[in-house]
Amino acid sequence: MKKLIMISIIGLLLISTPIYAQRTSDIENSKDYPLISRFEGSIIEFYKETKWGAYKLPVSDKGTIDWDNPKVLEGKVIRIQYSTSIDNNSEFVLQNYKAAFKKAGFKILIAIGNEELGVSDRPHTWHAKYYTSDGYYACLNNSKFGLGVNFPIWKNNHSFIAAHGNKDGKDIYAIIYTVVGDNITLITQDIVEVEAVETGMVSAEFIAKGIQTDGHIAVYDILFETGKSDIKPESSATIKSVADYMNANPTKKFYIVGHTDNVGDFAANMTLSENRAKAVLNELITKYTVKAEQIKAYGVSSLAPVATNTTEEGKAKNRRVDIVEQ
């Protein structure tokens, strides 16, 4: 069996029965994700890369399904649908992925199958909740990343696993939903490479250009814990760039302005946006020696959007910190 870089899924050889009448080879312009191999003999039925999107993962910190409070993963999304023999039942696929992820150092966030997914969460219900945005459930809308083969209905031989890893400093989430139909096992594999909207663009020179041209600049690489003003450690390089620019321009004064999207209570978001701005101000002063008299912090909640709040991508662009010259 062909070995790939990091994660190798064992799989079973196909029997002579055709996998899927409509396809006997991979679709054009498709490929396996470099860190995860396929079951031997399986076929890629669908492949799509989305350069940037907001993916909703309904998994709680306790490792349970939570439809009401999904994690929002922002970055590149790759969806691959494989078909393979029905001999590869959902629990077999689940256990192979589980073992492979653990061996590769990925953290298993959830791994459940069949009855554990819930009697009501059969594939057609799962599809409605996880992938669509309209209809009875009107839920997560992960179908915006594309779907190839439709899930069989009224089949309860299915499983779900999500894992989190890191490669070259990048957070990677792998989410696999498997369902067994009448003549194929369908494996829908989603990979989310987490990154900020403007990753790699923030430097002292970039900030200087934005301030000189527009009098302000939006910064997306200062990240916070969800619903909190705690700054994530991966924000340090960006904050240092902001500090480098301010320290190089000691006679200039700036506002640090926090922004949110329009989700939730406006007054609460006003407080949150101000607390986040204050947290950045505190980091600049205490860790990077920016003069206190040089900066002030304010929050404006969702009063100054730069994109529509009707899409997840727009909301992500509205959640930002602005550096504004006084």
C-alpha cells in the first residue's frame, strides 16, 4: 500500500463488486490530503478546495456533539469524498482513523458511531443538521464547501470523528463522516487549515503604509479566546509588529479600536470590544514598552463593519482590531 507523509489509514482491499456505478477512477484534478492516506482501492468522488471560509464544528470541549455552540474554524477548507466497499463499515473506518490520528500525534476531539450518534441523527438528519442551512433544522451550512455524492437515507451505519493536530506551526483539523449505503461506503473528509483572514501581511512596514495612506489599518492576526478578551499566544508576533511601528514613531498617537460582528447582545459586544482593545493596549505597554501616553483604547461593537454580517466570511472580517492615528 502506498505510504504518505504522516497518517496512514489501513483499510480493506475491495472485493470484485463495483464500488459505484458512475465512477471507477478519481475525478479529475483531485488528490489526497498530504497528511492522510486513503483506504486502498477507494475512489475520490468529489474534491473541492475553498481558499478561506468559516467552518462550524459542533463538538464541545467535553468531547460531545453540541449543535448550539459549534466551534468556528476559519481558514482553508478541503473537502474530499471517497467511496469504498461496504465491507469497510462505519465502525471499521472510525477505528482506523482513530488509531492513525493517535499515532500521528493528533488529539482526538470526538469519535462516535452508530447508536452513539443518536437514533434521530441518521444520515438524512445528520445531513440536514451538519451540512445544510435551510429546511427544518436550518443548522450549520457546511454544505457551502460543496457536496458530491448524496448520503443514503434511513441508514444508521454511520460514524463521526474529529481530530486536531499541528504541522509546521499551522493548526489542522480533520473531520470525517462515514456512512454505509446499499452498495458503497461513503467517507466525507474535511480538512481545515486554520489561519487568519490576513495571515502573513502584518509587519511594521505594512502598518506604516496603511496609516500613511488611510490613517488607520485593520489587523486580523490579533486573536482572542471566544467571547473573551484573553489574547491568544499566537498573536504575539503581530502585536510586536504594532509595537515596533509605534516605538519607531514616538511622536505619533494612536487609538486601539476593538470591533465585533453583530452576533449576540449589542451592549455585551460593546463591553467585549472595549476590553479586547484594552488588552492589546496593556500588552503594548507592559511587554513592548510603548509609551502609555501614546495610545488609548476604545470599543465600538458592530458599529463599523467592513463587510456584510449575513455571511460567516463577512462576520470574520468584521471581528478585528483597528490601529487609528489620532
